[in-house]
Amino acid sequence: MTGIGQHRTCQEPVLDVERIRRDFPILQQDINGHPLVYLDNAASYQRPRQVIEAISHYYERDHANVHRGVHTLSHRATEAQERGREAARRLLNARSTREIIFTRGTTEAINLVAASLGQSLHPGDEILISHLEHHSNLVPWQLVCERTGARLVVVPIDERGELRLDEYHRLLGTRTRLVAMAHVSNALGTVNPVEEIIATARAHRVPVLIDGAQAIAHQAVDVQALACDFYAFSGHKMCGPTGIGILYGREEWLEKLPPYQGGGDMILSVSFSGTVYNDLPYRFEAGTPHVAGAVGLAAAIEYLEDLGLAGIERHETRLLAYATEAIAALPGVRIIGEARRKAGVLSFTIEGIHPHDLGTVLDHQGVAIRTGHHCAMPVMEHFGLAGTARASFAFYNTVAEIDRLVAGIGTAMRMLGA
Ligand code: PLP
């Protein structure tokens, strides 16, 4: 697979999307009698053949439990698992694989930090989040606050769906113990100014966790350049398997944090009088890991690296601009989230049509979008809505597919009488 470099201008490599699409078996099918148009990528990406085959190959030839065996298959499985870790390190440009923890996904990565770091919180301490967080970067902090007496402080957003930076600067104070914010909003597509968020927090010596679930497949992420303390993402939102994700943690922080779960692999020695915990990163990985997940994650990362994240970002930016213009021009449409920096997500409502009805009519035409609150109920509340329709784009989507979406919305308007 190359996918890139088939059409080159002087500076900008352009993705060969038709060729890329042939790597995705799932995209080659009809749904309800129409060729599938998959625009639910913010919820989960589809997987290329390369990822599916890497997982099959692992199960057909290399599977055993990791780290504990002396036999060949156990060595192979261990190597496969660690290749996944190294791929994630490369993707994030982390300094060391000691800083790369396997988790079940973004949600577990955030819960890990909440559980571990939460142990040192006291009444009156503050966790600073924003109004545009996914529930995964909100509820874990509420739970910690309930347990410890710490307080959740929420930075508001404005009418465009952008973070109120003035409020962020005001609310970040001497009681703040952690800033936890999304890189990209899943409900609005807003790209947060994470560089400024992190620099400001660091000036106050406050650690920062970035929820990168929606950023990781859309743009290059460099945790050293960002200088964040934690960065979380999910494999399934970047062409990898479900049930695997990554928590990047700056080594100084991981060394300080208490273990998350207890069990096998996270220990060096155990006796009834005491247990010695393992070194990083294994101290945070109790139990048999999702080795096939790590294999698939490595394959997905290699796939994205092969395409090039700069080309991916450019392609998706064009799709978003095209879709925004076309959909905003339809009667009764309200675009929800008009931040100046957006990635891959177009949320909207149509006067007189419930988002679920729109989603159902589109599905009958083979077009998959998501409708509802997108696990971001406070965002919906901010805009006075119960939910939106959301089209979200990946590098394998095309302008022709957006035309199908727009035509489908037209059909829904006629059918549903808007
Ligand atoms: N954070 C954001 C911004 C998301 O969009 C999502 C999923 O949609 C999550 C966290 C949770 O990811 P996962 O369910 O893969 O743990």
C-alpha cells in the first residue's frame, strides 16, 4: 500500500483516496441497496486489510502469553506486543517506551490517571476541565472529586464552541492540581489551543492531561513539543482494533504515581509481607495484555505513517470545508460548532427534523452518520439542544460521498416535511 504520492504537486503530496479505499474491505459493500458512505469516523474508524491481516497472522502463527514464557511463541508474542509499544512511542514522539502504557482505550487511560493521581488529592484541590469534554474526560474526575472532596472547575466555551481562554487563565489557580482537556472536541470538531493550555499550566507547575481521542488520526502529535504530562488515545479511532489504547505519561510523573490495578505482570516480587512493583511501563499493566490489540495498533500506526499525517490533515480539512459550505446552504440548517480551528467533525441540526429521524432516513440511503448527544451532554446543553446530527470524516472519504450526504439530507427534508 502506498496511497500517497501518486499525484504530487510541487510541495503537497495528495492522497490517492481511490487507491486507499481499496485497502478497506468494509467500504466495498452496499447498505440498504446503496454503496456505503461511512461518515461516523469520530465514533470509530474502519480498518484497512493490513491491520486485519496483521491480527490474523498473529493468531495463526505467534500467539501465546507474553513476558512469562521461555518458549518461542511466548517470545514472539512478547516481541509483537513491544513492537506495538514502540510504534505508539514513535507516533507520539515520546522519549521512551517506559512512557507508553497500554490501556483499553482513552476512557481507561483517563481513569488510570484519575485513580492514581486522585490518591493525592485533598478537599479544596481543583481539577480544571472544559465545557466541551467527552463524558470520558468528565465523569472520572467527578468520581475522584466525590471520593476526595476535590472540586471540578469547568472552563466555559463561547457561542462558536471555542474554549474561553480568558476564563482558562482566570480559573487556573493555586488550587489547581491537574488540567484535563480534549485536543479536539468530538461533538463540535473544535481544535483546542493545547499549546497555550499546556504552556500556561506548566508556568503554574500544574500537570496537563490531553484527551487525544479525536486528534490522533487527524494530525501529527508530538508530546515532547507539546510538553504535556499525559496524552490518551484509542486504537479504534485511528484504524486500529477496539479494546486497546495508549496512555502516554511523562516518566517523572509515572515514577511518582501509585499503581492503578494489582495483578500479574505489574510486580517484581510478591509475598504476604509485601509486594515490590515492576518497573515502568509494566507497573501500570496488570494482567494478560491485549496482545492482538497491540499487533493491530502497530499495523494501524504503520499504515497512517505510510500515508503521512500531514496529507491526511490536508485532505480532511478540504472535506470539512466542502461539507460545511454545502450543508450550511440547505434551508433550516444550523451548524453547531463554528470554531476557527476545526477537525473532521460537522455537527448540525435541521429545523423541524429530529436528528434520529434524519439519521434513519440517511441509513436507508446507505449513509452512516451519528445522531444524539455524542457523549457530550454539557456541550448539547450549552447550545440548548438534546442532540445533533454529526458527520465525521476520515482520509478515505471523498467529495462524492459528501454529495451523497447532501442529497440524502435533501431526501429526508422532502420525506419529513421540513
Ligand atoms: N474522548 C473523546 C474526545 C472521544 O471522542 C471519545 C470517544 O468518542 C473518548 C474520549 C472515549 O474513547 P473510548 O470510548 O475509545 O475510550
